[in-house]
Amino acid sequence: MPNTLKKIERLHGTADTENLFAGKKKSVYVHPLRVVYKAQSEEGLPTRIMVIVPKRFFKHAVDRNLLKRRLREAYRLNKRDLKYDIAFIYSSDEMADFSTLEMSVIKALEKIETT
């Protein structure tokens, strides 16, 4: 797979978000990430992701955006064709560096792949 993250690979919009978090979904925790995923209902779509960094942990938008960029980059470099909708939810109040996030994303994707 090419190391790009196109718009079609991003999960956005109210309907898609509600579909991911409603009904039967699965979850994996790999510190500092909680990963929620669900099999896609439509055929022909690539794996789609969304990244969530709660305001409760990081009050400044600059910090939240930095973590989101790091998580998207970690996923982009290590993505796999899984046919899932995935939400990466950052769940720690400490700022993680890129290598920590990349290892967490790799472990989470491996766990998703084996289920």
C-alpha cells in the first residue's frame, strides 16, 4: 500500500461517526491509545480512521493538534488494509513523543488484525 492518507481514508461526518460508535463495536487499549473499530458496512472502501484527542486532557488546541498530526503520521507509515472503520482515542494526560505513538499504533493494528 502506498504511504499516503487520502481523504477517502479519513472517517468524517456525523453519520459515519455515529455508525462507528453505535451498535456492535470492538475496542482495544494500548497505552496511551484506546482504539475503537467496527467492520465496514459498505463494500469497496479502504480502512478509514479518525483521531480524537479530548479537550479534557489538553486544554490548548496547539497540543491537541500536535498529537493528532503525530497519530495520523504514525498510522500513515504503518497502515494495513483491514476493511475497518477505526477511531484512535488518545487517553493520557501526558504528551507522548512520536516513537511511543508509533509503537502503540503498530500494536493496536496487530491486535485488530488478529481478531
